[in-house]
Amino acid sequence: MNNTLPSPQSQQFEILTKCVSQQQAPGTKIPQINLQKTISATDKLKNAIADHKIDLIIAQEPYVYNETIAGTPQRWVKWSSKNKKAVILAPINLPPVVLTPKENAITIKINLNKKPCTIVSAYSSPLEDVENTLQDIQDYINEKFTTRTKL
């Protein structure tokens, strides 16, 4: 009999899986998850992508190896904050407009279900002042989107 408690990342993954699998209407599936810098959580996420047909992922604390975000699906692209603690993952066929990465956040603009959508991934360490991350997000809100594009 095993009396060990599940790790926080396995609990988070189970919640993610339940949330995705209980979705009733066919819609865009965009889970948010903290990968806690581990390859095991990243591997489980890759399985969830295939099993649940996930469209896009907002993640924090991805696994980084040799200063590169690693372990993500091969046919997916990744956009990250400057500090690589906030990331957005999407299939290679999803054509976004990527806004300038900030220290603690990254934003993309994409078309979802024929509607323009802005996706933000941000990370604030519990050991640091949240103001820096909030400022990054505020900068995106205030940023004039001047690139000519049809969303």
C-alpha cells in the first residue's frame, strides 16, 4: 500500500486532464499549466496534447536545457518571455502575430474560431514583487498594435 501523496505537478496534470475531458462543446482547448521546470511534467503534457486534442498551451516554468525551452512537441512552436519562465505553445500551422517579449510575459494575437484573440502568458515568482509582471502585462494592454495584419 502506497501512502505517499501525489506531487503538486501530478495533481495539476490530473486537474488539466479532467477539465479538458469534461468539456462538452467542441471549442478551443487552451489549458494553462505550471510545468515546474521538469521534463516529466513536459512529457505528460505532450501525451495530453495528443489524447485531448489541445489547441494551444499557456505555460509557466517550462523545462529549460542549455538555455533553451526543451521537451516540447516537435511540430509545435514556442514563444517565451525574455526570462523563459512564461511560454505559449501552439501547433506549427497556427499563424500568430507575436508581440515583443517582455521580461516576465509573452503575448500573441491569433484568430480563434474566426475571431481575433490575444493570448498572454506571464510568470511572477512568489519570491519577487508582482509589480514587475503586472507592468509587463499593462505594457501589452497599452501597446499600440500597428502591424498591418488581417486577424
